[in-house]
Amino acid sequence: MKRSTIKFLIGAAVISMSATGCDDLLDEQPRSFYEPGFFQTERGVSGGVTSLYAHLRYIYGDAYYYNATETGTDEVTYGQSADENFLAMDLSGRAVLNANNSRADRVWYAAFPNINTASGIIQNATAVGTVSPALVAEARFFRAFDYFLLVQTFGGVPLDLGSGELEFNTNPIRTSVRNTVPEVYTKAVFPDLLKAIADLPANPRVTGGVTKTVARLYLAKAYLTYAWWLENPNNIPTYPAAQRVDPNGKNAQWYYQEAYNVATEGIDNPGPYRLMPTYYDVNVGTNDRNAETMLYADHTETSEQYNGSSLSFGSGGAPDNFAGWMLTWNYTAIRSFKTADGTGTGNASSVQREAVQPLGRPWVRMAPTIGAVATTFADKTNDSRYDGTFTTVYRGNWLKGTGVPETTLYNANKLPVSQGDAVLTFLNTDPATAITYPSGAGGSGVGAGVLPGRADWVIAPNGISRIVYPGLWKLGPYRTDNGTGLGQPNAASTRPFNIAKFSELYFVAAEAAVKGATPKTGKSARELINVIRARAGKWRFDNNGNVAKVQDNSAAMVAATPNTIDINYILAERSREYYGEGYRWFDLVRTQKWNELAGTYRIAGNNYGDHTPATVTRTIQPYHYLRPIPQGQLDALDVPAEVKATYQNPSYQ
């Protein structure tokens, strides 16, 4: 995308996009600059709105931004192949987070051009005369969406891009002034979302289009986040400096109540959205764009133009959807024996790179913490969410590839395995019988151990490391063009990257109730959470067993819910529901629980055969609750050095 000298103060490019199953989104020609008259035509408004959806690909699915939302939390640490981008985000001493290596810059550079596009539509569309208020409301939603994302990430940000607050700007300028957090919320986020709710339809205009319910979710989230900001229980600093006082005279409790009210209004008036019957149904690739997913950055395997990237090779940059590679370890290093006596060491690649949801392209940049696997997902029997989140069983697929013609290989304990059998398993719990691990890579090639009588190599939860760990099944690729082979495993995912789900309305309302909002009958915090937990107890498929499993553990799940719900329990449930989806950093920052819940973590080391977990301490300072303004933005400012210094968030200067 062509950028002006100051990177956010110019209109965004119109990027081609499509939503599968819908012909209403326009095929627009790329454009690097908008003049005011462009938005005074019906075609211009439609093209501009199309670009608002397309810009989501430059944030969601981008692995470096994804890293900024997960690495350094209680869910994720850096993996064996991490570079500075990932090491810095972990805050564990391997690299210092600064304005050059913070990958939150992806938001800054994608959001501001989109905000300007939205402002151009809002400001000029009335001149057309035939543009419906509902279409303009989509622009209002996205302007609020981007400002909400920015204010959570950086603190106060500019409302004036060169022509006045929330005005469409066409002239690049080299100065900028940041507004305060309350100004961003009360002047931009809240008014735009309220107007969007009023004018958007109940049903989407196009497949994946925003609606009243989508806008209600984001207004409820914004109210909730702002309420926490006003309350500031742990005295986290803000920037630009501002009193924790609402300009409209409302207190935190008022906003908690409004967050609850708006969220429950969304639950009671869902439009076309609903909870899927099982957690597996939410995330399985065959069921993408289901009724629970309300907003997503879309991709498709049917056309490179509408996918936004190559269908055969991933570039490792936006707009590719390559976030799922980061938590994928190099399972292709697993070895099995070609002969029953095991002569030679691991002489066949039994699990090869394949474009299927349990596998995909390995980058080993991020790894789950032991706490996430062993503690967050402690109940792996009743609760289906662990099985619907991770790949824990790696099955033989060597006959789909080349170089291994044998129909039978020999694995742990020299026992035979066939195509489709479990070759390596991450156990749900530490076994009663001790696993025999090798001193190095061993026969498995990856340092996995053996248990008596089992043909699969095994690793216990306390034995996962930065190099060998359960993969993230829910973000794995899904394609229908693999045929009988391995497909296109080097391509970025052609699946949509989910951004908002109907289920989150329950979590927002529950959290607001815990914070003191007066609940409606039947919608207490515990009752709301139990709707989610009851669904989590329902199985229709054992993902890692690769077998149908019709089982209803909802009663046990509900019975196990504490009588009194607190914030830590809400956060644990959010992690079980949304693990690895890019929510976690925002959740910990909003509630100011980051240091408490993620200040230490456990994981084994970088080498095959290392199964001894170490406790790692992070240095999470109050200033880390804001990400640094990108260095590229600072370099573009033509202002005195002392003014430029004050533009950056404190302690990153």
C-alpha cells in the first residue's frame, strides 16, 4: 500500500476482497488516494465500504500482530525459532521491547488510513442522495472499531488527521497531536457505535457484514474496557496524561451497568447469530463462517485475487493469514523405523507437512506455556475445549507424500504403525507409569518418550518445551483441493480469521455483573458463564481420537462452576474459550491482571529431549500496559525533538 510521508494521515487503498457465498461485495480497483468527490458517488461509497472490510486482513491473521496479542501472556511464550519480534514481546529478558520491534505497529499503520476512509464516507455520502444510512453506519462501525483497537493498544491517539477532529483529510501533514483516552472514547468510539446500532440492520447486508448485534458487542466491550480504565484498580499510568474522570460525568459503575445492558440486549436480540451446539462446531474448518462468528477477516481458496494472497505459497506477511504457523512446531522431524528391529535411528518421516487442520506449516515462533495446558485446561474429560483447541495426536500420513513407500512402520517399543495411526501423542495428564525419555532426540527424532505397550511416542504435559508442544488445531488450515496428497501446506491459510463471536456477549455481561452491574433475572454472572460451560460439555466428535463422540457432560460442567464468580474465574473461562485467538493480552491489560497471572510461567527448553520445566520470570512494568508508538511514525513527524519525545509513550522514549 502506498503511504504518505506521515503514515496515517492519508486515505487507505481500496483492496479487493470477497465473502464466500456472496456476490454483493464489490471487486474494486486498487486506489492509493481518495479525493473528496470519490465518496460523493454511489460507486465510491460502496468501494470505500468494501475497503473497510478488506483492511481487517492487514491486522487479523498477520502473525506479527498476532504475536503482540499472545506472546507474554499466561497462554503463550516464545518458541525455539523465535526472532527478536517474539523474544521482545515475552518480557522475559531475551530482548527489550521498543518502538522498533513492537509488532503492535501493525495496528497503527492499518487503522489510521482506514479511519480516514471511514470519515470520508461519513462526511460525503449524504451528497449522493441514494446511499442508505445503513451503509454509512458500516463506516461508523469501522471507525469506532479501529479507534477502540488503537486506544486499548497505545492509549490516547489523534482524532485530528489534518483537517479537524474526525474530519476526512486529503493533505499529508507532518505534525500530530494525541488526544486523551477519555476523548477517544467519548468523542469517537461511543458516538459512532451508538449511531451504528441505530442505523445498522438486524441482518447483514452481505455475508460477513456488520449488524446491530455486532455493534452492540463492540459497544459493550468498549463500555467495559473504559469502566476498568476509570476505576484503575492497580494505578496503571495512562498517556497522554489525563485524570481518570469521564467528561460526561459518569462513573465506572455506570459504564459497567451499560456494558451489561448492551451485552444482554445483544443476547436477547441476536438477529441471525447463535451459539453453535458444540465447541467443535465453532472451530472446525468445514464449518467456517458459522452462525456464531460475527466478524472475520475473510479469505478463500477459490481465487488468489479474492483470497488476497497466493494459494500455493505464503509470503509471511500481510495480507496472508499466517498466524496459525506460529504455534505450529516442526512435527515433520518425527521419525519412525522402517524395519522391525529398529536398525538405524529414526529413518522415516512418518508425519509429513500437510495442509490439514491438525498440521499445516511449522514456524515454531510461539509455544503454549505448561500452565495453559496443565492448569487452564485441567479438565480434559468433561470439557471439550482442550480437544477443540489443540492438536495433541500426530498421525501417520507418509503414504500421501514421497520417499516412504512402506505401508507399515515401526515406532515406540518397535511396535508397528499404519497410515492414520497415532505416531506421537501429547498425553492429557502425567501418567502413573513414568515415561522413559531419551537423553536427546532419540528414536522419535524429537526427544519423545515411550510407555510400555504403546506404539506411539509420548510426551506428558510437564514435558512440553519450546521446541515440542501441542499445536494449535483451531487455527490450522482447511482446504478442499488436497486430493489424495498433502495439498498446499506452504500456503497461508485460506480460512477466515475470526475476530468476533456471539459467545463473547455472555462473557462481557458476566464480567460486568461481577464488577457490580445489576443483573436481569436469569442472567447473573454464574448463569451466563454456565451457558458457555454447558455447551463446552457437549461433544459430537473426539478431535484427537479422530472418532465420533456423542456425549453430554453439561451437567457436570455446570455443577463444577463456583457459586461465586470472580474476575480470575472469568479470565480462566475466557482463556478456555478463546485460547490462541488474539484476545489474551487485551483481557489481561483491561483487568490489570497481567502481572498477577502472567508474571511467571513454566516450560522446558529449546532442545530435543529437554523435558525438565523451568520457571521463567517476566518483568512486566506498569508502562508495558501501553505499546510503544512505532518508530516509523516518530521519524515521519516534523516537529521539535522535545515535542517528538513527548509523543512517545513514557519509558519507551
